[in-house]
Amino acid sequence: MSESTMATAPFLKVPAEIRLVIYKLLLSDHKDMTLRIRTEEPPRYEQRKREMRRRSNFRYIADRMRSRSAEATYCLDRSPGDIHSSILGVNQQIHAEASHVLYSEHTFDFGTDIESILPFLQDLTPTALFSIKRMNIVKRSLPYTKEFDRCEWRNACAFISQNLRLVQLDLFVEGGTPSLANRPALYWKQKSTYSKADFALIARLEEMDEDMEWMKHVIAIKDLQVLNVKALLQHCPIPSSKAMAFFVNFSASIEIGFAEYLRSLMVAQS
């Protein structure tokens, strides 16, 4: 559409505050304000390729043993309600105005699919990218992290810290808790937790354990207003090594000392 046509489009003659109300009705008039971005399943991805629908692709670890990679792209896992996104295609000005509403009003949840973060963000226009304010991400549990995950995490955190101005980040961290006679609460009392000062010391180590390197990358995200750190605990064996003992103690500290340490560096000081 030409600039002259854009300037005379009847809808653009409507006052801006009324256009904003219309955009919200079309794009964010629903209760669940979370958009769940996931790695697309192979059958659906193959269909998308045949339809020639343009979207950045990437490779990800495709099986439970984390031994085989496959090509994929990202997708919206399920719509939280009626999102009438066709208005974004009317013209450039309406796209800029409406995309700000769409991306600023929702929380973007990537779950454990960290490989989809960078392609999704890189495909957005500068206006849409700058409009994102809230995000949910999950850090996979340390003993099961592979080099593939470390690279994806490092790249995603670097892009977010350099290109987005988030207001809120919900960080979910997978952890492990052994059970003792089917009474995990009893075991929790027998292990240590790490404090904010302990994590500050870990971060200063010249040779940080590779399982904790991800911490350096996430703290590059600054000036948040809200940072929620939550533990996603799974069963794990009773520790028989120093590495596993550290993992269990770290897991017990996620919502306490670890969260306090991250907030001290990532949340804007008032």
C-alpha cells in the first residue's frame, strides 16, 4: 500500500485512543494473557515447509535420549483466546500500532524449548521486539544439561539482554530432590542450602563449574521490575558424588539464596 493510500485509509482517521481500544479488543480480549511458544513437532513442520510459510528454522535435540537432532521451527502452542491477527497485515502503520498492543500485553512463555527463543525474537520487527515486556523461560536441570543446551541458553540470554527491555521475567529452574522412605520433607531437613553470598562467590571463581556457567549469562539481563524465580523439582537419587550433592543443595536454594542473588543484580534499584 502506498504512503498516500495509508494516509487516507479511513481507519487511520479514527482517533488514536479509539484505535487502541479496537486493537485491544481484537488482540488481547481474553483471560489467559500468556502466549506459549514451542518447538514445532516434525509432522507439522514438514507440512509448513510444503506450504512455504516463511519462518526461521533451526535444529534441536529431538529425542528423549538427547542424541538425535532434527530441523524445526517455532509455533504458538495454543491460542489463549480469539486473537484476530489479520489486522496486522493491513498496512505498515497499523502493523506498528497493533503489534505494540499484541506484544506488550502478553507474556511470552518458552517453557524448556530454549532453542526456539532466538529464532522467534529475530523474526520480529524492531517495534514488536521492543514491545515485549514479560517472558517465562525454564532452565533445564544441571546434571542433564548438554553442550547443545548451554549454547542455546548463552545465545538466547545475550540476545534478550542486548535487544529487549523486559519489565518482568519468570525464571523456572529445574532441580532435584531425593526421597527418603517416601518422605521427601524429611530429607530436605538434612541438606544444606546456599546463600546469596555463596552464589556471589561462585560467580567470582575464575574456573566456574560448567554446570553453573548459565548463571553468568542470565544475569546479563538487567533493569527488571519483577523477577520471579521458581523451582521445578523432580525426583533424583540420593547423592553419591560431590557433583550430585551440589545439585541437590542448589535445588534447595533456588527460591531462597539463588533468587536473592539474581534479584540483587537483575532488578532495577529504586
